[in-house]
Amino acid sequence: MAAPAKASENLPVPAGAPDLSRYSGAEKAAIVLMSLGEDAKPLWSLLDEEEIKEVSQAMAGLGMVPSSVVEALVHEFVNRMSGAGSVMGSLDQTQRMLAQILPKEKLDGLMDEIRGPAGRNIWDKLGNVHETVLASYLKNEYPQTVAVVLAKVRPEHAAKVLAELPQDFAAECVMRMLAMEPVQRDILEKVETTLRTEFMSNLARTSKRDSHELMAEIFNNFDRQTESRFMGALEGKSNESADRIKALMFVFEDLGKLDSGGVQTLLRAVDKSDLALGLKGASDTLRNLFFSNMSERGGKLLKDEMASMGPVRLKDVDAAQTRMVATAKELSARGEIVLSDGKSEDELIY
């Protein structure tokens, strides 16, 4: 997919060209191919299966690409390709384009894999499958097959999967891993093929997010009055569903379960105006937790700012608290803090 020789001499660099370093090679290729449309068929035919997967994965996740980026990439990759305009990368667009060059059975398998967990190869993808789901599949396989799989995924993920397997079966898999010699390439390819066709494809088709978990996230983004209204209505129809949603929700007061390090990390990350407004409507216990993890001067400045606000609207406080919770969740997702739901297995030991 290299540009013709001396293409840059024929096509002037666009004025104020954007920085393209944020785009990977696969994403750049995807943008160019989408810009070419049906004219890209000869280029697609030159790619091998792994390259098609990589470019297709990138294409499906692109979203809107500004026309300035398209023009800059046109200059970088091809000659005589200006004025392409914006393009939209999506799963539907990817499927439509691939349908022009791949037989249906290959297309269906590839799209299932793209929709499945992220990752360049099958082992990367397995690393993004929840340990309970992966263990549920592997417990029906031969211990030697399980040993091969667990030896290829990240050690931390293998540990979680082993913990989910039946004890005797897991012990047998461990023994097979200890005695395992280098796996022959043809055997490894058979395992990869089986995982791709029997597990990953089915996972992409059947995986469904728990509806109560999704609803808990929706409820987390309600303001306090709306949440109370919907929760009251739900309790009138199904107490069980209401209780499950409450258990899955992470609300502002749950920040009180953070340890000192977590509070200090959150303090550095949140917007200071949100902090003052959010704590304005917090309980004394939660306020004291935050103040105790600030310097004396910092705590005084925050208290002065809260006092100078005077009366504040409840919906403004709710909005600030929601943003603080969202920041806490982002920090948790990156492993920088631990959010506990209060269950014994999440309690911290010092």
C-alpha cells in the first residue's frame, strides 16, 4: 500500500496539516481505503488475511475522521487523491466494504471476530474475555488443551481462569503446564482455529451485557430526584430488580469506602470547582474523609470556597457529584484506585 514514487512531489502538502502521529498504521490504511471506496478493491486483494483483520478492526472503531486528516493522509499515501472529504468508520461500513471482496462465510467469521473482544490475535482477544466466561468454556476441554491456552494468555489472566475452574480439573491443568514441552506449530494452529470458530464466534453472537448492570449505570447518571422517582416506580413493580440495581450502583457516598491513597489520587484528578460543589451536598462523614486527606492549607481554602458559595441548587450539586463519581470510575478502570462495593471479598487488609 506504499504511495507511488515521488508522490509528494506531485501533491503539495496541505496548509496547516494535522498531526497524524495519533493514528496507527492500520488506522491510516483504513482511512485511505474508505476514501477510495470501490476503487480500493485491488488494494484489498493485496492484503493477507491477518492484515485484512487488522485494518478492518481499525476501520470499525474509527468514528468520524475530519476531512483535514483525510487530506493529509492522501498526501502521505497516494497521488492525485485530493478533496476526499470526511469519512465515517463503523461496523456497518466495514461490513459493506468487505462484502465486496470476501465470500460470505469468511465475511461472517471476520465480522464476528471484530465484534468480539479487542485484540490483534486470538490470544490477545482471550485476554479480554472475562475469566468466568473463559473458564466455563475450558472446563469442557481436555486438560492438555487448557494447559496450552493458559500458557499463551497473560499470567494474571491465567490465574483468574484457574481459580474459576473445578479444583481437581484445575490441578490437572497445572500439572500439564508444568510438564509441557514446546507446542508444535500445527497443534497450536488447530487450537487457535478451534477457539476462533467454536468459542470466539459464539461469544460474539451470544454475549449479552447484564441488563441490571446497564440499568445501574443509567441510574447512576440520573439526578437525585429523577433517580428516586424511577426507583420508586420500579420498587412498585419488582422489588427484586430494584434491589439488584441498587447493589450494582456506585453512588457518591460510596466514595467514603476509598482508602487514604485513593482519596488523595481522586483529589488530584477531580475538577476543583466540582469538589467544592460536590462536598457541599455530602455527609459530614464524607466531607471529613476528604478534608483529612488534604493539607491544612488546602482544606481551609476548600472550606472557604464552599462557604462563599452560599445556597446552591440541588441539581448543580448532583451534577458535580456525578462527575466526581465518573472520574473515580475512570481511575479505577486504569487501576489507580480501588472502588469497593463493601462486600467482604473487596475489603482491604492493612
